[in-house]
Amino acid sequence: MFGRKKTDKLIQDIDRYFDLMDQQLLVFKEGVRNYLYDGQQAFNQKLSSMAELQAEIEVLRRSLENSLYTQTVLERSRADIMRLFEKTRTITDTLNDSLTQFEIETPFVPSELNSDFLKLTELSCNAAQAVVPAAKAYFKLPESVPDKIQRSYYYEKEAIKQSQAIKRTVFHKMTSLKLSERFHLRYFALHIETLSKQAANVADQLAVMTIRRAL
């Protein structure tokens, strides 16, 4: 698609950006598992890794945005790529903020809900991970994007179902919990569920970008 050296370098940096986002998703998934099953020390390690990745991805995103503003490469797609960065930023921020909230608020999760919360986390992360190869493909094999983003939509729907199931269990069956504890659990389920919706927004953006490329 783009043969110039500056364009190639920019696309390599964009690839790196999405690789870092993928690493964040893996760290988040493991961080939630650590919180539920493995104890404070393992969780703190993931929290530290998340902070390092967030700092690196912020620096790279600013560099990419500056390149898009100041260089003529990818000029036709500049506005769409900037919107793509805006939407993926909601994912990276949510990953960092949500894991930090686990550390700050230390929600009480009954052991019988551990597997449910872990499944929700995996489904939401899968929805976000599905847009990583789709975003990369836009710059190299755009015709493959529609097929790749379908996985994100599938996992989003499954994540919403899982989140609703957790909320029903908390409010309808766990009568021994305080109301404040139920609200707390709903809050964390909602935040993890939101990640899948943000991924679907990225998938929507990629779908629009691909259609425009074909015009």
C-alpha cells in the first residue's frame, strides 16, 4: 500500500503500538487472576508491569500522533488513524485504571465468584485482543479486516452475558452480602464488561476505515 521509507517506519511503529496494547491485555488478564487466586505479591508484580507498559504506550502514541500531523505519509488516512488511536486509548486507559482500582479499592470477591469474574475478564480481553491483528491488517491486507473483527463482536456479546449473569447472582442469590458489597461487585463487573464494548467500538472504526479504503 505505502512504499516510502517514512511510511514503512510509521507502520512499524503502529505495529509496535498494538503489540504493547496486546501485552497490556495479557498483563490485565493475569493481574485479575493473581488478585483472585494468587495473592498480593503476584498481583503487585502485574500492577508494576501495567504501569510500565502504560507509560511506554503513552510515549509511543504521542510520537505517532506527532508523525501523523507533521508528515505527509498516510495523509489520506490520517483522520481515520487518529480516530483509531482515540478509540484504542480508551482500552489502554481502562486496562491501567481498572487494575489500579483493584489495588486501591480491594473489592471483596466471594470465592464462589472467582471463576465467574475470571471468565468475564477472559472474554473481555479476548474481544480487545481480536482487534489487534485486525488493526495491523488494515495497513497490509485491508480486505482481511472484516473477517478478523467478527471475533471481537462475538466476544463482546459473550462478555455482556457473563457480566449480567454475575450481577444477577450477586443481587438475587447472595443475600448474605451487604448492599454496599453487591454494588462494589457490580461496579467491577461493569468496568471489565466495558472493555469488551470499547473493543467493539474499535472494530466499528476499523470497519468504517476499510470501507473508505475501498472507495
